[in-house]
Amino acid sequence: MAYERVAAIEELEPGVPLRADLAEPVCVMRFDDDSVAAVHDTCSHQQASLSEGWVDDRQVECPLHGSAFDVDTGDPSSLPAMKPIPVYACKVEDGAVWVDLADQRNDAPTPRH
């Protein structure tokens, strides 16, 4: 697999997650410094959509029970989640945000949704 375009960079408001439906659902985020990150969109605790949650300081918080995940490592930073989520290669190129699902940056298992 290769990088897939998910949105124009202008479509992502900093701090507001966006769901992209690729072969897997992906939560894509833009930060105040215009960096981007992509994680699996499914919380490892109870399968809620992370793109319906909140982003703060390179953390994405699940809207269901408040579990937060580091978007660079996928590691949970608050309970009740105890398992990490997949983190994917993500870049900005030619004014667009691109994600490569084949380039997973950690060894977290893919959540079943």
C-alpha cells in the first residue's frame, strides 16, 4: 500500500479531528504548528470513534469514557483504556494530508470495529 490522500490541509482545523475512511477508519489531526498525525479511529477500550472526540497537546481523547492517547506513540495516557492504538505515517505534501496504512509506526493491534 502507499500514501493515500485524505484531505486538503485547509480542510483540517487545528485541534479538530477528522475521520477518513480508508481500508481502516483513520482519525487525522492537524496541530497549531501545522504538523499532522494519524491514528486508528477506534478507541481500544470500547470501540468508540476517536474522531468524535477532542484533541489537545498531541493527545486525542475518546468521547465515550475520556481515555486519551498519545498521537505519536499510540499509548494510552489515561484510563480506562489500557491498550495502545495504531499510529500511521502521515504527511503534508502539495497542500494535502496523506496517510500510509502500510507504514504503521507502532506494534499496536488493529482494533476490530
